[in-house]
Amino acid sequence: MKCGYSFYRAFSRIRSNILISILIVAQVTIGISAFIYSSNLLFSMKEETEYRENQVRDLLLEITVDDSQTRSTIPITLGDLYEIQNLSNDTAFIYIDIPQFIPYDDTFYEFHLVAIDYSALDLNNSQAYWEPEISVPQEVLNSVIPKGISLKVMPKTLETNVINNGEKEVAFSECIIIPIEYMEDYIAEISSAGIHVEWSADLLPNKELTIRKIESYLSNTHNGGFRYRIISPEVELDSFRFKTDRSIKTIESGSILFICMYCIGQLSAFQVMFERRKRSYGICLAAGAEKSQLGFEISIEIIVINSVGLLLGSVLGIVATTKLDLGIMPGDILTRICPQSFLLELVLVFATILITIISVCNRLGSNHVLSMIRD
Amino acid sequence: MIKLHDIRKNYRVDNVSVDVLKGIDLEVEQGDFVCILGTSGCGKSTLLNILGLLDEPSSGNYYLNGYNIAEKTNKEKAFIRRTECGFVFQNYNLITDLTVMDNIAVPLGYDGMKKKEREIRAMSLLSKLGMEDLAKKHPNHLSGGEQQRVAILRAISNNPKFLLADEPTGNLDNENTIVVLDLLKELNLEGMTIVMVTHDLEVAKYASRIIRIEDGIIANI
Ligand SMILES: Nc1ncnc2c1ncn2[C@@H]1O[C@H](COP(=O)(O)OP(=O)(O)OP(=O)(O)O)[C@@H](O)[C@H]1O
Ligand SMILES: [Mg+2]
């Protein structure tokens, strides 16, 4: 089959029909972007739920700063940490994330210095640990770890551990680990958000009581400068779920409605367009075109218009995902750009293209040349 | 080159079979200029459409250059339509979205000719009739006579062996009728085989042979 001319004719049809083509593209764009946006919400929520359900340590100490709080006080002292560990029967996972950003030899080195309570990890208190793949020069490392402590390659069992820096998990292998006993050397660099105390609910004996004891201990010792709360992200998300799920469902069904409208709208648009062009197709057939060539032309036009809409819709969907906050997601959960959304979108558009092509080509096939010319 | 044997065509309208062609036998030789005459509704267009492979007879055989058309696939028939025969309609049937040049090049395009070559060919055809400056215009902006001449150029753009014209002057005034008929006559003199349908005896005089259809059969030759 000779294809070049079919491309030429398909594009000249789009050009001479530019207004309708643009309208169809707009329809595709709106449908797709709404779909991408809502799917991203849906999948982000799913991922977040899964993530929280699978967290080993599912109780977290949340420290919030009161407005009246003065800068000089620190939210938790080393003594507090020992007391917490004591109250929770040595089941707490305690670490302080001290992000480092160090210039050396014309380069900036960025890594996490993490002060950890070694007691739970069975490590040697006179040693700092690192993973050589981190590619930070020895000199830089020596400058940040406490004096009189030596650097050792971390045991393989430790590498699989993670810390949570608020937004994402950071593997131990990307961190320099030091004993928590040295935290006071770094007081100036520690923020309240950097202090992490985490438990696994299953391991905490007498859970409710212990939690209350820890909370009241911290409030009492810090004179109301900070608020302390032990939360379970999983349970917290569950309490938001009803409202969130309902909002997402609303958007999702709206977008599905859009997609249906897009599919039906496009189908009817191309059917109407076929009626309008029937005579022109008939003339081409009389002049020696094969029906397969015309079918190919029609397919090109449908595919081009949908692809442009798909592209614009995807871009708009991504923009909406990152920039448009309708206040649906609970707390500070980020709406992520999820590949599944795009996969689904591709399937939908592909199906629509296929249905449209089949329906229009079917009409082309069932029409007789003479009846097409006469109309 | 064209040989029809006992061609019949009937239509079913409301479960009643209407015989339009009732056994046409016809031979057209290379270089002929044949005119088919007959009253309105006698089946002239039906016959011409069968000759142009736009329609199929209900029975009978159509041999083109010795090949039985009934044995050809749709693809092969399309090939014959764009390379061996040109068709001219009473109402021109130009494509309004396309320029004059693109209209002329339609059969060339579907035959796989490149854009540059198509344009050169279309322009050379237009210049033969002194209509180069119409190349970029759209058909709606042309007079009837101009449109029909463009339609004839489209029909002959791929150098077909024969040309079929269904009342090509039916929509034209006297002056344009003469221009179009002169063009057909000239093509015929250059060797083109032409079969033309008309009900106008004056028009028929341009042909070298007149066939009259009456009651679905050929009355006399
Ligand atoms: N698709 C069809 N279905 C039913 N009847 C048809 C069809 N096409 C043509 N006819 C009938 O066949 C007969 C011949 O039609 P045709 O168009 O061949 O006539 P014609 O000789 O070209 O007439 P005119 O000079 O008016 O163009 C007419 O009576 C017409 O009604
Ligand atoms: Mg007729």
C-alpha cells in the first residue's frame, strides 16, 4: 500500500478542518488531564496507605513547637532519650538526623549524619559507622564525627535499616552513624524535626499506658515549650480515609464521565465528519483510491488528533498533580505522579482510537461508491 | 479493448425487480469516440458506471483488454480505475477542500507518485489549457466550464487508455459546452479512447460513433 499520499491527505484534512480538530483535541485534553489528576490522587493514596501499613515501626513521637517557645531550648535532651528508652522497656528506635552539607576541595558533600541509640542495634559505642560507597572523602568524614571515635565499615545487617527524614526514607548505607551519646556536641545543628523516636506497636509492652507515661514525662520536663504526641500514621490516615476517599471518588467518577463523553463525543464527531466527507471519499474511490488507503487516511487523522490530545492532557494532568491542591489529601501527603495513571490513560485512549477507527472504517466499507458520490 | 457481452442490470425496489439494462453487447476499439444516446432514465449512466468499474452488472461479462473484470479483486479494480480509465461526471465532482492542482493529482497520489512529481504533472496539464494561474485556487471559485476542464484533467492525469464522460456538458452553457467538447475531441485525436453519454444530439455529433439505448438494449449502431 502506498502510504505517503495518505499522510498528505490526512494532514490536509486536519488543516482544512482545523476548528473541529482543535475542539476534539480540547475534549481529549480535558478528559485525559482530569483522569490523570484523579488517578494520581487515587494511586498516591493507595501507595501511602501501603507504605504506612508496611512500616515496621508504626508509632512515632511527634514533636511540635509552641509559638511561645524560645529558640535556645532543645525539645529533647539526652537524659530524656534515656528515660524514654527506659519507659518503653528498650524497644524504642531513637535517632537524630543531622543533615550535612560540607564544602571540600571545590565540591559540596551532602549526606546524613545520624546519631543513634546503639543499645537497640548491638553496636560498639566507641565507633562511627559508614558505607564506603557513599563516596565522601575520609577527611570530610573525620571532620564531622566526634573526636576520639574511629570510623568503621558498617556491618551488612545494618545497611537494610532506614531512617525517615520526613518526606522519604533514607537507607543507612547513605548515612554516617554515630552513637547518640554525642548528641550534645551537635546541639546547634539539631532541629526538632530531626529527632526521631519510633516504636513497633507490637513490641511495646502495655502500649496505652506506656504511651501516656512517655507523653506526660516529656510535657512535664519541658514546661510546655513543645507538644508531644505519639501517633500511628496508619491509624491517622484511616481517620481521614472516609472523607478523602469520597472526594477522590467524586473526582474519579467525574473524570470517567469526561472520558466517556470524550469517547462518545469523538465517535459522533468522526461519524458526522464522515457523513460530511462521504462525497469526497467517494470521489477518491472513483479516481482509483483503494478503500484500505482511505481507511488508513482516516486512521492517521484519528490517531494524530488523539495523540495531540493525549500529550496535552498528560502535561496538563502532571501540572494539575503538582500544582493544584484541592485540599483533598490529608495532612502533608504528597500527590505523586504515578506511572499507573499513564498506563491506564494509554489503554483508554488506545481503546477509544480503536473503537473510532473501527466504526468509521465500517461505515466506509459498507457504503457503495456511487451512493457516496450521489450524496 | 472494451467488450461487453449480454450485460444486464436490475435493481430491486420495494421487492420488485426493475430491469434497467436488458442485455447489452458492445465493443469499443482503441481510439474510438463513442457516444451513448438515449432518453432520461433509459440506463445510460448505469452502463457507463459499469464500464468505469463503479458498478457491477447483475449478469453478463465485461472484458477489458481481454481480461474478465468479474475475476478482478477490488484492489485490482481500484488500480484499473486510477491507471487505465478516467471518469468525468456531469456535476464535475471536484473535492472542494483541495486546490485545483491537488484535485488533478488525486489519482497520481493514490498511485504513489511523489508530491513534487505530482505538482509538475498537474502544472503541465494545466498549462496545456492555459489555466496555470488557477492551480492554487479552490474549485468553488471556478466557473462551471473551468471546473469541468479541471475534472477532465484529473481524469487524464494518470495517462489512462480510455475516458468515460457522463453528460460532461450537461451543466454548461453553449460556449463552455463547445470548449469542453473541443478538448475531448482533441484528446481523442491524440489517441484517447472516449465513451461519452448524452441526450443531446448536437453534442453527439462530436463522436465518431453513436449508440442509442432504448428500453435497456442497444437500438442500432
Ligand atoms: N441505485 C438504484 N436503485 C434503484 N433504481 C435505480 C438505481 N440507480 C438507477 N436506478 C434506476 O435505473 C434507471 C436508469 O438510471 P440511469 O441513471 O442509468 O439513467 P440515465 O439514462 O442516466 O438517465 P439521465 O439521462 O436522466 O441521467 C432509472 O429508472 C433509475 O430510476
Ligand atoms: Mg445519467
